[in-house]
Amino acid sequence: MDFKYVYKICTRDEWNEAKKNGKFVGSKKDKEDGFIHFSDKDQLKDTFNKFFFNQNNLFLLKVDALKLKNLIYEQISDGDMFPHLYEPFEIINVVAEYEITLNEKGYHDIPTEVL
């Protein structure tokens, strides 16, 4: 697990709204759950496949985890540890953004520099 960066998958609209406001306040699912869902780079493929399969207009945000004050790694039902943030984050903490393409089988092409 890489503790330096965490990754947020969001829609184009969510990312555009965050850039307009200077902070990311969360997706609909984040707001329902009370925290912003992140993934470690080793969890990205599974997260894309489980929650975003065959979905277009997605962005992947690489976020500097060391600048997030309330980032907590919590164990989920399968025993895996996922990073969760209990507040919005400033977009200045995003060190890279990637527009994610969808292949013909409905899977996402994650940039090789991330994996």
C-alpha cells in the first residue's frame, strides 16, 4: 500500500464542479456514506470493475495523501483497508488528473504510470 497518494474516481461533472469551487465535496455516494471514498493504486482495477463498470465520462484524480488531514484507512467487510476522507479536499492537493477511457468490453483503461 502506497501511503503517499490516494486515488479518487469521479465523473466529469463532479470534477468540473470541484475545479469551479476549488474543492471536491464528494460524489452522491460519498455524501450518502458521510465520507469521500478513495482507493490505493493497487485497489483501482477492482474499484473500477465493481462500481464503475461500463461507465463513461470518468476521471481519476491522484491526490497527495500526506496533505489530507482527516484521511483514515478503514477495514471494509472483505477485510481490505480503504482510505476514507471525512471532509472535502482542496483541489490544489490533486497532483494529476487522468481522463479514463472505456474499452470495447466495458473495462476502463487505467494509465500505466498509475499502475
